[in-house]
Amino acid sequence: MTPDAPDPDMTAAELALGLLDGEERATALRRVLADPAFAREVEEWRQRLAGLFDDYAEVPAPESVAARLAQLDSSAAPAPGRRARWPIAAMVTAIAAMLALFVVLRPAPPAAVAPHHLMVASLMMSDKSAAVPAMVDMTTGEMRVGGAAMAPAGKTAQLWMIGGDGVPKPMGMLASAGPSRMVLPMEKRRALKAGIMLAVSIEPLGGSPTGLPTGPVVASGKLLIA
Amino acid sequence: MRQPTDPAAARARLTEALVRTGQEDRAALQDVYRLTSAKLFGICLRICGERSAAEDVLHDVYLTIWKRAGAYEPGRASPISWLATIARNRAIDWVRARGARPSHPIEEAAMVADTSPDQREVAERDEESRRLHDCLDALDARARDAIRTAFFDGVTYAELAERKNVPLGTMKSIMRRGLLQLRGCVDDA
């Protein structure tokens, strides 16, 4: 190895392996949100290395775990009506990154964020080119959506929620570049539950003039309990 | 439990159990558990390094599987890789949330080897796994060892450098060059 040559940039592999910590990890996770190509690279590394799982030795699991699982109560029930329509790999990566980012950015210790207080969604672009993570802190109403340039110049990307009544309700405008952050009022927060569809449509600047989506839907995904 | 010996049949069975789990079939979750718990417990034990923690993490892993199975898409990822990734990530989360890990891995962890797979395990590797292993074998010993340790033990750069007793910068160089070479080999094959 040439001592003077700079190291190649292997950040995606390093993140997939779990080598990074602290600020380096936080920076890499932010990059997953902001840069779909980088997010894909991380996922490719996960798949490239998956063959190594073969080499972990099997160890008989204790009976106690099976017994505990057999007593799953209704509080552990999965969200109803979930049917994935997005590439799972992209979704898992996106959600993991979003959760990690959230923990990293918050001053409070991670333990303070109870898992059921987080709702997440992976908004799959209609052309399947990428998945954009979205996350809501149900306690504070803070919502974050990963960066993606969805709207062409002169247009804006608007986020909608579609509940059981099938009527889209506006949630807010997405930033034209970089991640978006918004705070949902209590009444919108109350309407959020697992299985609700989130969608992004392209609208005139300032948002849909009608209160309903008027332009094409460019991304959508279901909300899940994190 | 090491049943179905035919890898394709084993994969089909697990996929089917996982899809049924996604449809909220509790019996199917038990099937997934029966088919995979030894592998996932091996992962948790290896990374956590202690049995009681590994048991808790394993329980948590199957609860996560129960909640997320509906999002598993057959054909996108192999079912066992999907499950193993959850186990590895959960175990790493546990270790990092706790802080330092035991300075000397306990006996059980040492027992969970990552070397000398028996012939049957080698035979069960699919094509992608074989290619990865061939490419790892082609790396120089230090890079191969660094990548394998990072994967199996879920350690950070800092921990890895300490274990291998090399400066952090050197560790990163070995790893990055090794990963670059590995990617070239795997993707070209």
C-alpha cells in the first residue's frame, strides 16, 4: 500500500458495517437522507456483505424466549392493513437512518424517545428510483422528511395524508432542496395512525389552490409505528 | 435445528413462514422462530458477548420481526439475510447503548466461531455468498481479518484498532483499501 495516497472514500461500506460512531456516524446518516445515491450505496454494501451471515455459528436458543414469544399480547400486534409496495431494502435503510438521525439530533437521551411515539414512513418515488424517509414525533408533532428534489422549477412539492375516508388532507410544503421539517398541529397529529397513506404531489408555488392535490403524485408510502 | 438440507427448499419454507407472519399469523411467527432462532441467537450472542443480554436482544428481535414482517418483500432480499440484519443491528444497538463491552469475551462468545465452517455449511452457501468468500480470501490477511472482525463482532473503528493493536489511522487505511478491493472483486465476478 502506498502510504502517501489518500484512502478511498468507503463511507457507505463503513456505515453498513457499523464501523462509524459519534459525529462521523451522524454525518453519514445525514448523508443517507440527503443523497439517494449514497443511500443506495449503503444498501448495496449490506447486500454485498450478507453472505457473511453464513459464517455465524448457530447456537440453540433458550426455551424461555420461545415461551415469551408465545404470549404475544395484543399490544404487540402489528399495524393493520400493511402491504408493502416499496422495495423493502430501501425502506429498512431509510427508516433505520431516519430513526438514527432523529436520535442523533435530539439532545435528550435516546431512551427518552419511546418507540411507540415515533411514526415512520418510506415514501417511494413513483418511478421507484428512491425512497424518501419521513418521520413524526407524536409527542412534539415534529415531522421530518428526507431531502429529495421532487418538484421542477416553478413548482412545489406538497405533502398529504390520506386516512380511512380517502380524502387527502394537506400537511405542508416540502423544501425545494434538502430535508424538510415541520410541526404538525395537534388535530393533524391525532389523525395519524398506522396504515395512513402519505403522498407528495406537485403543486403550484404556495400549494394546491383547491385544498386537494391537483398535480401528479410523485411519492407515497404508508405510515408505520417505529 | 438444522432441517431442510436443500437450501432452495429451506429458503422457500422460511419465505412462506415470514409472509404468513406478515399477515399476522402467530403460528407462522413460531415457525420463523423454529427455523431461524439458532442462527439469530448465534449472532446476538457473538455481538453481545453475554448470554442473558443475548436472550433479551433475541426476544426483541422477534418482536421486531413480528411488527415488520408485513413489509418483507419476497425476492428483494433473502429471508435469512433480512432477519439476520435485524438481529445484528439490534445486538449492535444494545452493545453501544450500554457503553463498553466486556474486555474479555466470555466463554460463550468465544464458542461462537466464525471460522472453519464445516463442509455442509460451505455446500449451503449460495452463489453470491461463495463469491464474497472467494473475494475475501483474495485480500491480504490484515484486510480480510479487519473486515471479518468488523462484521462478526459489530465493532467500531476505535474498538477494532484497539483489538488489533494498530493506530486508528492505520486501521482505517487497511479497512478502506480492503473494502475497495473487495467491491471490485465482488462486482466484477
